[in-house]
Amino acid sequence: MKITYSLTDSEGTEIVGSEVRMPTNLPVGEYTLTTTASNDDGWSRTFSEQLEVTSGGDSDRWMFFATGNRVPGGTSTLPTAGSGLNYVASKLFFGTPSYKTREFRLHWSGFGINEGGTAPQELLAPGNSVVIDKAFLVVGVNKYPIDFSGSTSATIASGANGVWGYCLPGADIPAESVIGVITEYHTGVGEKLLYGYRHQRERGEKIWAAGDLASLEALVNADAASTAAIDTNASYNSFTQFQCFGPDFMLAKGDWDGRPVALVTCDSHGEQRNEIAASADTRRNMGFLRRWLDNPGGIGRIPYFFMGTPGAKASQELATNALKR
């Protein structure tokens, strides 16, 4: 950082001019600059000015931004939609970066990644289509609909790469906010559901299920308690907890300030193996690597996208059987 100042007399003659350098640049944020002028007779005057440092980066660039993302993955058995529970909705919360965001693209995949011994083969497919009925971006008490190429819904064929949704809330999302994504989706009774996330009660995340869309939307609109049939106390925060569907790739435009953004191919060392739900921090970080990247110290939080699952084969994350993502 460089501060240049000068002092001139009444005739405009410069008396002094100088600069002070600091070893690091100022990150985006608000600051107070204070200057004191004085003489040997005891006179002094102090001047203060509020400064806002804005982005010096690219505000028109799509960047990974959301903390706590999860690509679909799990064991070889996908959950089966039960009678009266085949319409499902998830409400998940993610952290935003240390700069404003304002335009969003979110992606839902049609397949999952094997975990454990066969990781990271991308062989988990439901064998049936999964329909996203509606999806919303949640900012505070406001819900903003997500658009799927001109439609409020999208059908994802079994094993397909997936669909992109778009949302423009119309207002800047402040830096280091927490925003939500609601995904309403369904299959036929007896068909398989895609999954990837375990909801976190401690952070206000919820899951609902019903037998038709109208009943499901009534639960979502009322922000009702999670549906007990799929959110049991016995299974919460365990490996048997019901897993729900949600976005994996999450991109945003905003005041990206040039800080690095990490794309991480990982196995158990990056994608938490033994942390389930309740251990997440307030920004949905689980696992040491996510927490380390999202540390506000130093240059500030580093946005990231993790593409991996628990296993022991990170060396195969870019192999032929793991390239759909």
C-alpha cells in the first residue's frame, strides 16, 4: 500500500510531500485514515476520512464461491422414495466469500461418486429421472426463484451430467454472508433419489417430504419442522442419516478481488471422512482443509470447490472414470 500526501502554503507552494509504504496491500473493506498536522507552538489539527476499498479484480468473472459444497456421492445403494415421501425438499446454507456477490449459477448432477473402496468412480446413477420441481436462493427472509433455461423446473436423466440454474437476486449479497438453497425434487414411489448432503439442524437446515408438490410446498413456505419420517433423532449426525439432494457446482459473479480460488481434487484427506453434520462450523465447513482455506486471517478466506469423496484414491480423481464433473 502507498499513501502519498502533500502540504502547500496559501500561494500553492508545496512545503512537504512524501509517501509511506506498507508491506501488504489493503484487502477489500472499510477503513479510517487519520492525519495530524502540528507545529512547535502547540497548534495541531487532526483530519479523519472514511475509506472503502473496493474490488480491483474482475466483477464479470464466474468464480467458485460457496463454502461447504458437496458433490453427490456415497455407497452403492441410493435411497428409495417411499409412499407419501417421494416429493422431497432440502434447505441448505452456504458461506459467501470476503467480497460482495450478486449473480449466481448453480448446478445439480444426475449421478454420484462411489465412496470407499471403488472411489472415485462416477457410477452412482438412480436408473430413473429425478425432477427438480422448483429451486430457490434464500437470502435472509427473501426467496429468489432459480431459473432453468426459462423454466422453474428441470428433469435430470439418470447418469446425466446435470442441469444449470440461474439466479439474479437484484441486490448485492454482503461479503461473508450465509445464504441458503432450497431444492424441491421428486421421483416416482419406489424409484431412486439422488443425494449428497446431510442437513445440519444446528445451522437451521431442514428436509421435508410429502406425497405431492402442493403438500411439499406448504411445508417449505411455512418453514415447518423437518419431516420426522426422514429426520429421525436416532439417525441424525450418523452415517445412517438421510441424505438429500442439492447443488454441487456453485458459481457467482461479484467483486472478486483477485484472491486465489481453489479447485481441490481430494479423497478422505480433504473430504471429511468422520465428520457428519453437527461438527460443521457456522459456514458449513467440515474437515481440516475446508476450515484452513476459509480462515479469515492472512489474505482472507480462499473460496474453494471440492470434487472428491472419502476413499483412498485421490490419485484417480482425474482418471477416465472420474471425469464427468
